Amino acid sequence: MDKREATKRIQQLTELINEHNHRYYIESKPVISDYEFDMLMEELIRLEKEFPEFADPNSPTKRVGGDITKEFRQVQHRYPMLSLSNTYSEQELTDFDTRVRKAIGDNFTYVCELKYDGVSISLHYLNGRLERAVTRGDGTQGDDVTTNIKTIRTIPLKLKGNYPDDFEIRGEIFMPKEGFARFNQERIENGEEPFANPRNAASGSIKMQHSAEVARRPLDCYLYFVLGDNLPFGNHYDNLQKARDWGFNVPRYIAKCNNLDEVFEFIKSWEKERTQLPFEIDGVVIKVNDYSQQEELDTTAKSPRWAIAYKFKAERVATKLNAISFQVGRTGAITPVANLEPVRLAGTTVKRASLHNADIIATLDVRIGDTVFVEKGGEIIPKIVAVDFTKRSENAPEFQFISNCPECGTELVRREGEALHYCPNEDGCPPQIKGRIQHFISRNAMDIDSLGEGKVEMLYDNGLINNAADLYYLTYDDLLGLEKTIDATEDKKEKKLSFKEKTVNNILNGIEQSKRQPFDKVLYALGIRYAGQTVAKKLAIHYRNIDHLKKVTYEELILVDEIGERIAQSVVDYFNDPRHVKMIERLREKGVQMELTDAFEILSDKLAEKTIVASGKLEHFSREGIKTVIQQHGGRPSSSVSKITDYLLAGENTGPNKLARAKELNIPIITEEEFLKMIE
């Protein structure tokens, strides 16, 4: 393909993928399969790597992330991002209405919207393209988080229709309830602290340094306020409806109200229905609709006088704490769980609540038999927020956190600087063993969908598997006829789960097909602590096969792009364990992929065993593109100059610290032209 054909195809793919993104994420009306979409995206990624000079800065490939932001630049807001005045009182809302009428008369309308509990964001569009995304900050200036925001698929990178040349639109970044629950479970399984609520998860995500990690998180965005000099209408409501035509994810939970009675009707309706929403809200925002009337009402130093937020009171119930039990995760993390007297809360019956760790229990001073107050954290996870000490029995003993694993009896450990207790018996503790195997077969790992939690338990309980490698040594005769009695149903009759011929064949076929999973999926499936999907892929591409990775030292690992000290130590510890090495060899023996074969084409070995740091802006390569080229010629890209660096490839505006370090260590500094000659 020549350059003319390439630029035309890149433009076609960009427009096509943007259209399919809009249909899928905004309209919920996809017209192609996920596979077809992935194939379009892969073609665009390949072409942009081959012809980086034609890549659009707002290409849909930016959705997957990859750029690193060490510091977030402060940007002055063109229009101040003011905070809304809050009220929990109907009387204060009536007082607000009185003030508005006194200032502008009775000829106006309100617009009522839901108050999304997320992180405020301001998006600047220039000539239909996303120019910049900035957080609220102090209202006068905020952080430039454009790279991370581009990964959120409901935010258009390029607009359609008849839009203003230069304008801003503001909204809220949030994490939907279902995605939050799934994301938190993944953190727990990886031995990490779960987020307290979706808002914290969203806030922590948009300020991450690695945009690829942001792309992996289930973030969404609603836009609800347009600002600019040449907007099509002179009121808030109509401009929002028009913004939807431009491609924005404008919520439909919005109403024009002619008087305060209609406002109260909207509030009461959503106070009742909010538990049914797929995202979290904490109230309703009421705005005067007409821009000229907003201008007449003006603002205070902190808040607009033409808008107010009515906040819902958090639903809280009291119930009895009957017991505290403990769960063991696949990493050995111990999670205390409060077992409660069943109580209705936010539309569901709550029987259990997480107590997170020993510090939380001590801070709350929770004791068995206490009457406790329970809220739903982020409208999702029940949590104990306080104790009713007036109802505590005088002789209630202080609760003592367990010192031994509830499953295997091993003495627990608590690592320095961590809140969680762990069971160190990773190869002898049943929940950890079963949890690791369940992780191994999961969709994002080896994808053995013919197995599941119940079947893994059957195989383990019958002594057929003790680690992931054992799956590949199962035979037809091992499985046929296995039975397990499952919980009694409502009619009190016990039922048996039995492995019949079709089930056995499905399991064995699923195991066989998993051998096709690429090396990065295998690496993730191994369950190395802190090595999630992004890290596993990074390590797979950098080291290419399991043998190189097994021999790598801590000092070498921390020099790999985006691999920190904690991950590096965890990887080294994993491969220093002979039991893990033995399991890997057994997997290899059965044909599981232990090297990367399809990430990119190997072109030569001209950079074999050479570690190269690229810094500054290059003429022929993007930041990610140069890393790929180095690897295609057998080299190792790195982000830090050290004594094992062979060359510093210096582009325009190379970091002064990298230059100084290279000179100090006598490391050759090469230009882009010299690099191209090396790989000719």
C-alpha cells in the first residue's frame, strides 16, 4: 500500500469506527459484531504504526490508551467552573424560587436534571475535534487530563453535524454500578484495596499516569452544560438537545418545569426510582433555562444564583450484627464480612455487609450483637457506617480479628504498609487454590467457558486438580460420572450435578482450545500478583517468551516501561518459586503458548540484546511506534536511562535529565537518522 492509499484508508477507518462507537455506546444500536469492530480497529492500529505521519491526533485508537502522563499540566478555565449550592430542605428550595422570582419575575422555566455522583469535567472542542479535557480543580484552573479522557468511548473525539467552531461542554465522569462491582471484585482478587464507591473509583482513574490502565476501567460520561459565543439557541434545554445531534452522550433524564410544584414532582419521582438506575445519583439539579435570565441573576464568588442542587438524604437502616465471618480470596487476602439480621435497604434485602479489614472494625468499634447503622456505599455495596452505642450490652466483648486462616488454619500475616491480612499458605489453602484455577479459566485469561466455579470445585474436591496445569492432564475416564450434591431447592429435594458424556466432551474441548490463547493471556492467567491484563501484555511484548521472563532480575524489570517496584518484585518472587516453575513446564509440555508469536512481525536481529531509551519528539515515529520498531529488530525499549542502557535515541526536546544521565554513564546518544541506519 502506498502513502496515498494509506492516508485514504486511515481516514475511512477513522470515520467508520467513530460511527460504530457512537451507535454502540450512545445509541445502543450496534450494526456490526464485536469481532467485525475489532478487525476494523486492528487494521487501523496496523496502518497507523506503518504510516505514523498520517495518524489523526484524535484517532479512535487513542481509546485503548498507551501514553504516559508524569505530571498533569494546570490549565486556566475560559469560563469558571463554579460549584452548586446544595440543599436537603424543601423549604430552602422554596426560598430559592422566591429569590429567583423577585429578581426576574414569573415568566421563566426551570430545567431539572439528575445530579450524577462522579467527577466534573470540561471538554473544549475546536473545529469539531476534542482539543482539551480539564478537571474542575479550584474552579479557576484544573488539570489537563485529555490523554486519559480520550479513552472513554462515550466522549466523541470528532463531532458530526452543524456544530459551533469553538465551544465547551461540561459533564460528569462516572463509573456505572455494574462496572464498579466487577472492577472492585477484580481488585480484591488481585489483593488490592477495593474502592469505597464509584465516585472514588472514577476520581482515582482519570488522574492515573498510564492511559492504557484508564482505558481498562469501565468509565462513562454524561454531558449536561454547553458554553460558547455562537450556540444555536439562547437557552440551556434546547442547546443540550442539539448537542446530542453532534454526538454527545446527553442524558434523557431531564425535564422542563413551569413552576415549583413540577420541580417537586420530578424530585420525588427520582428519589423513589433512583435505585433502579444503572448509575449512582445523589440528588437533582434545578436550573433557570434562559441564558439571558441566568446572566441577570448572575453568580456569587462560588456559585451561580440561577441554579441549585437538591440532595437526597442517604438511606440508612438499623439492624443487628449477628456474627462476623471471614472470606479468603485467591491471593490469600482475608475479608471480614458482617452477617446481619435481614433488613430492607434501597429496594433490596440486606443480609451481609463488608467490613473491609481490621482497621475499619477497630475504628467503628463493632462488636457482635451490636445494633449497627447500614448504608449502601455508592448505592451498591452495603456498609456499616456506625454503631448505636446506646443499645450495646454492657458485657459485649471487644472484637478480636482472627490470627489464623479460617480455611486451612495457617497463621495470618500482615505486610508492612498494607491494610489486609493474608494467608501465606497459597499452595495448601483450598479457597486460594480454587480461586487461582477459576481465574486461570476466566474469559480474559484462558477462556475455558465449559468450566465454571461449580465444576472446578467438583474437580478439586475429587482430587483431580490442585493447580491449573492439572486441567491439561484430565482424561475422559477421569470426568465421566463425577457427581456432586447441590443445595436443596425450595421443594426441599436435593439435586445432583453429574458429568455426562456431553459435559465431559465440552470440558475437554474447551481445555484443548485454550492452548490457542496467546502468551500474554497465559501470563495473565498465571495469576502473578499485581500483574493484571495490561501488565501481562506489556511483559509479554517486552520479553517475548517465558524463558526470558523467568531469568529477569528485579533491577532489569523496573527499567521496563510502566513496570514499578511492586510489580517487579512480585514477578521475581513468582518465578523464584520452584512450584510455579514446575507448573509452567507442565503447561508447556501440554502445548500451552509460552512465547509471543503474533504481536508483531520480527524484521531483523540488528538490535538484538540492545536496550534503547527513546526520548523527545521523533519525526518518523510515535511514542508507541518507536517501541514497536525497536522490538521488531530484536531490541528492548526502556523508559529510564541506566547502566544497562545501550543507546539513548534523542529526538527534539529530549529530557535534560536523560541526557545528563547518559553522559554521566558514557552511554552513546544517537539521532533518529543514526537509528534508521542501524536498522536499515
